[in-house]
Amino acid sequence: MKRQDIEQTDPKKIIAGYWDLRSRSYSKGVTDSRDEEMEIWKRCLAPFITDIGLRKALDVGSGTGFLSSLLDDMGIDVICLDLSRGMLALAREALLQERRDLDLFQGDAEALPFRSSCFDIVVSRHLLWTLPDPVKALAEWMRVLRPGGRLLVIDGNWFDPAVRKRLGRGLSGILANFSKSRNPVPFHRFYDPIGQELPLYSACGPERYLAFFEDAGVKNVTLDRLSEANRFYKSHTSLSYRLANANALFLVTGEKGEQETKS
């Protein structure tokens, strides 16, 4: 795809196209310690999903199925949704290999193809920062939650403007050019032309997310800095990854009010 074509394309088509191309390398993850990674995430999420009433989840932007597999292990019925057909194809491969029977849907996180109040949990991982209309997306996620249902959003402060972080990302990019695990798809070629159209692209820090959730009327909003997960990636990933993403991960949770009615 030529640069002029990218610049003239709808942002969602650019996003879907990038993740279609990125899906195969993304599925390899950032660590060789997959089993340990899964167990750490289970411990991080367990306090928020072990309620006996939380049985049915929607994984929005499910990618290659990491969170969906994890929740399935924890006894939650999961439906997967992603805009990228490439991601869903790899998720289907992985789920079949692991003998998991989960439903996968190709769809838009900002316009969910599900009725209101039909999920106990909505989860997402590394998604909100890349959406053109995160306000609309969050409203949709709240719509499909039942009253009292829970929202769990994992993201990272990927574009922290602090000088030390910017220097780390710059050095990481240089090192990545000499790494076999480097991203084979030119991220900035796709995202730079649309960055100004993505409200959370350069403002994806935890404090911004807290305010965003509270402004949207999400109840009982909390922030978890995911210290155990961040420690794990600090000791189990490449130097290039650590320089760019040290202590970046966080989790924001919230609930749909018990008195909210179906829309």
C-alpha cells in the first residue's frame, strides 16, 4: 500500500488493514514464557471476575484470543469480537488447537452486534487507544453490560511524553532494526496519517483513562497499575521491548449502575 493511498483511506480501514498484516507476528507475543504469562494475568484479573454472578463475557478487540483463552480457563463463557479478519483467523486456529469452543464475530467495537444488557463482563486489551471514537465505543460496551455488570480495560501508556520515555522508545526503535523479533509491518506508516483522528492515541495514560471512564458515567471506577504483570515483562522480554514499554501496563475497571435500564 502506497503512502498516498493510506492517507486517503478511512481510519477504520487503515486500522483493520494494519492489524490484518500485523496479526501473524503479533500472535507470537513478546515472551517465550507463555504459560507463566497466562498464570500471571489470571492472578491480576481474578479479584475482578471471581464473583459467582459473572459468567458471560465479551472480549472486544479480542485479537488472536489471548484474553479469551485466559477467561475460558477461569470458567467464563466468552464471545470474541474483532475488526480484523486476520486476527480472527489466527484466533480461530489457536482456539481449535487448544480445543476451545468459543464464538468469534467480525465487527466494530463502536457498533456492537449484540442486544443490550446481555453480558456480565466486557473486557478489552490494548484497544481503546486505537479507536476513532472511544466515547461511542465505551457507550456501546456499557449498553451491552447488564446492570451491575463489570468493565475491565487493559491498556498501556505506549506514548508517554516524558523525556525519558521518548528516549527509550527512540533507542528501542534502533535496536529493533537488528532484532529478529522486530515488527515487520511499518506501524508509523499506517498510524501517523491518522493519529490526530484517534483521541487516545497520544493521551493513553492511566489518569486520562480514569477521567474518561468517570465522564462516561461508569460507576466505581478503579485503577490497577498491574505491578506483577509489569515486573514479568521487565524480566521476560527483549531489551528493545523493555526500553519502549517499561511499566506501561495498567487496568481500569468499573461497573454499570444497578438502576440503569436497557436502551
